[in-house]
Amino acid sequence: AWLVYSSVVLGVLFLYVLYGTPGIPSFLFPSILVGEIVWIICAVVISRGVRWAPYMAVVLAVITLAVSLSQPTHYDFAETGQVVAFLIFSGGSVLQFALIGAVSLFVFRSRRR
């Protein structure tokens, strides 16, 4: 659960950084905001112990990785010295991979019983 909560915190931090960034496309902030709202819903569902919530988190993690890793501008953060943005991007990516791994391990262990 803490991986999902951490993803939500990083997402909110990312929205804060993105809001003050000049030159972003007008569709980008609302798109990311909608995604963050879905992550918040996932965190609430997980906190309530709903059985299918971990699967929702994995789907969101895969979507998040597919969208963020395919953007070349995210890798430019390191080259242009945008340390906070790069830390959010790299930390978020690590969290998503950890989340996928943790849920996979949970499912594997629960099916063995």
C-alpha cells in the first residue's frame, strides 16, 4: 500500500512542479491531473482493502510507465539541470517498477497456498 501512497505523493509534487513550468502544452496539466485523480481513487480503494485494488494499481503503474518512459523530454531533465523534475521522474519510475514487482510477488505467493 505504501508504494501506491508514495506514487500519489510524487504525483502531487509533479503537478506542483508542472504548474509553475512555462511552455508546457495546454492539454498536459489537465491530462496529468486526471491521471493523478485516478491514482488517488486507487489509494482510497487500497486503504479500504478491496480485493481487486492491487490489480488496479498494477494497471495504473504499467500505463504510467508506458506514458512517462516514452517521452524523450523526461530524459532531458538530467541534461538541462532540472534536478527536482528528474528526481520525480526517476523516483516515480522506480516506484512503478517496485509496485509491479510487489503485486506480482503477492499474487504468486497467494496462489501457492
